[in-house]
Amino acid sequence: MRVEFAQTILEVATQDASVLFLTGDLGFMALEEVRDRLGERFINAGVAEQNMVSAAAGLAARDFKPIVYSIAPFATLRPYEQLRNDVCLHNLPVKVVGNGGGYGYGIMGSTHHALEDVGVMRTLPNMRVFVPAFGSDVAKCVRAMMAYSGPAYLRLGKSVPNFGLVTDASPWAPMRRVSQGSSLVVAAMGPVVEHVISLLPELPPGSVDLWSVGELSLSSLDGEFLRSAQEAGRVITVEEHYLAGGMAENMAPHLINACSGRLRFKNLFARGYPSGLYGSQRWHQDENALAGPGLLAALREMLGL
């Protein structure tokens, strides 16, 4: 999603001279045009994410609109105290962008994986969390977070085509129906929705009501989503994130209240490193039943097949 992100940042920064871009020595082979066109508004803060976030807070206090960018765990976990104390407690409009959400950095291992970023960012006051699923979502997410007056986190991952199921012209929404069905409701956070879409032909036609979730925290769930869950009585969530603090944990109380106990609720999530090995992002997704045979088996089991 870095290409779509860079294109949108250029558009936003061209329209607003108060936009600044700070990077933690990241973005090579993707952000060169942003650097060249923004000039002194592009700041390489070096491998010093804590300083970068504090500097961004100071700039935001002087009416600038800073965007800070790094690999997802380095953008969220390393400067967490600065995000809490300098940015969020003062409700400053610092926008944090983490690239390579989930297992995105693959073989580079756990230090570069972001499996708890959504959860920890959700706990911060005033923070909004965006997780685009499709390449066409990125521009909408960037514009939505820039329009928000407080802090926001954007989790970038693999760019997924919209398969013609989501129109580029549709407005941004925290939840969107991707494919309609009646037997099983599936909510997928971010780009892993691609894996569910790829398996739909192997399931009974019209059986899966698939929703793409792209913004957390959700104070409420889409009314149509809740009605579909009530009617189907079966919901499965798919997220490249630990269970704690993630989408399923966020949805659970809303679903329980709406469905009055008549609900089968299954969660597929990142379980870390079951084999103790590292591999590509897709390898980790397969190992955690977020893609491939494991995901198909879970969907079929929930459908009673």
C-alpha cells in the first residue's frame, strides 16, 4: 500500500502547506518523490522514533499537521510513552503511519511483526485506528484521518485489489459489506479479507455474508451487520492480530447484546509462532489459519459442511 499512500500524501500536502512528513529513516524505493516535492517539509528523523514522535507533538502544538512514518512496531511500540504523554493526552493531530502490519515483514521475524499494534493504539485516549483492506481504501483512510482533529494510526499492509466488489467511488466506512450471504457472517480486518474472498467459490453460493472492517475502535457496529448476525446466528472473525485488543474482542459485547445468546462466535487470529519458525507473510498466515486450508476448514466447519 506504500504506493497508494505516497500518492495520496503528495495530494494532501500540495493542498495544505501545514502538512509535514517525518520518517524514521524508512520509505526508500517508495517515498523519494514525497521527499523531493515536499523539500524542507520532509524530515528524516533517523532511527530515533521516540524523538520523532515528541518532535511531531511539538510541531502539532504549533498548528502543523505532522505525519510520522516507520515500520509498524517501530511506529507504535517503541515510542509508546511519547504517543501517550506528548500526543494523545493533549489530543494533538499527529498521524502515525505503520507499514507492514501483521506478519508483513515476514522472515525478518518477531521484532518486525506488528501483532498487537491495533490493540495498544486502541487503548490511547482520542486515538482513531484505520486498517485499510483494499488499495482503493488507502486514499480514503488518509483523507479521513487528516480531517480528524485528533491523533490517528494508519496500519498499512499488502495492497489488495477490490475484485470489483468495492467501488472506488464508495465513501469510507468503518464496516462495509463485500459479499452478501445468509448462512454465515464473516468479518475480516484489513487485507486478510482477500483470503476469504478467494475461498468463496469453494463454499455454497450465497452462504457467506462477508464484511470488511477497516476502522477500530468501533463504538458500535453497523446495524445491517448486526441484523445479519442475528439472522445467521453464526459469526467468524479473521484478523492478522492477537486476540487481545483486536477486532473480535471489540465486536464481542455488541454481538452478545444484539444476538441475546443465540450465537456461535469463532475467532481466527494471529497466535504468534506455533512452530517456533519464521517465514513469509503468507506462510505465517497459513500457519495461523488466516489463509489457505486452515481458513477454508474453519469456514466449512462453521457452515456445518
